[in-house]
Amino acid sequence: MAPPRFQFNRAYLWPILLASSLVVASGSSELALPDSGMRLPTDKLGHFLVFGLLATLLLRTPPLRAGRWPQLLTTVLIISAFGALDEFRQSFTPGRSVELADWIADTLGASLAVVCYAKWPRYRRFLEWRKRL
């Protein structure tokens, strides 16, 4: 009997690409950020939005897609841990610093994204919509 063949699910592609992009960006000494003119620091808003997107993409993978509380909590914990590791990694990059506020923004963005995905059916249907061929 032949061993089972691994088949890559495309749902994993997007979170892997985004996480890889974040790792590359956090290894850069300087990042070009636009001036939003907002009182909230742009980098915190960026952390909030990007890590929220990462959480949403992770929730769309097969093991977490069910969207029940264990999967939702697992997603937030994974993204929060990734954010903490990303901040730690930045401590080795010249010109970058570790900020607790960045990690908090990462975790809050992931938490809000997970709650929206779980409790806002219209949002979830929009994300899961596929054109019928």
C-alpha cells in the first residue's frame, strides 16, 4: 500500500505569504510609513490591521475553519505569539526596538478579527464567497 500523498491546500498559502512578508519587513532597519495625519500612531494602526488580517487568513485554514471557541482562541494565541516573536526578533535589528504597544496592537487586531469572523455572519459569508463556475 502506498503512503498517503500530501496535498497542499491553497488556504494555507495566504497566511504563509503574509507572515513571511512580516518577518522580512521586521528584519528591515527602516520602514517607509505614510503619514496618516491621525493621532493614533500609524505603526500601531498598521500592526492592528495587518495582524487582524493574518488572524482572518489563519481562521480560513481547514483545522481552524469551524470557527468554534477552541479554534478562535487558538487563532488569537497563535497570532499573539507570532507578534511577540516578531517583536523579539526586531530587538536584533539595528534601528528597531521592541515595543509592548506593538504586541498589544497585534493581539487586539487578531482578537477583533476573530470575533468579527465568528459573530458577524454577513462578514464571514462575504469572506467565504466563491464564484460558481
